[in-house]
Amino acid sequence: MTVTARSLKLTHAGALKALAAAAAKAEEIGVPQNVSIVDEGGNLLAFVRTDGARLLSRETSLSKAISAASHRQPTGRLDGAAEMKLAVASGGRLTNLPGGLPIVIDGVCVGGVGVGSGTGAEDVIVARAALAAIGADDQTP
């Protein structure tokens, strides 16, 4: 019987690399953003609020990252009928707002990125830049 297993982990350096790419993409498209990077357990590894990003979007960026990591899928794809139940059951930590993507490396979810302060489409563009910077699989259509 095997009692341990090796697993992939998102490192602090990887989180910072993803964060820098997301911030650069936000600047490139001219949309101030809050960007959160979490590990597979939803623990915050890195965060940035670029100049001019909306203050309360700090919370939604973290919720998006946690939701994407927790459900191993992009936010915005969850069953709409379950949105309120998820929010209540998680103390407001889970959301279905677009802008959260799981960080998947070699088929393993190692975390999530959440972006908030732009439109849902702008948030996804910035999140995708974070994934590309670290060679993560892009789960968006």
C-alpha cells in the first residue's frame, strides 16, 4: 500500500512570474486590474493591485482564484442555479464571475489565478497571460 505520493506544486517564483505577466498584460490593454494567485488549496501566494484598479475587486479577484482552483475549471462555467448556494456555503469565498482560471500543469491543478476590475472578457485576457507565462494549460474555450 502506498501512503505517500509526489505532486506538482506552484512555487512562489512561479506565482510571481505569472503575476508579473498578468500585470504587464493589464497595462498593455489599458485596464487596471487586481490579480490574485493561489495554490491548489486556495492559499494566497501572490497579489497585485495595479494603479487605478477598483478597491473592492481585490476581493473578487481572490474569490475567482479560489473558485477556479477549487473547481478545477474557469469561473463563469459553474451551474448558474448553484451560484447563490456556493456563495453562501463558502462564506462568500466562491464565485461564478468570469476571470478565474485554474492553473493546470501536466494535467494537475496546482492553483488558480483570479483577475478583477475590468469586464469579464478583459479579466480573462489578463488571466490567460498569467497562464502563458508559466506554461500552464489554458482551459478557456
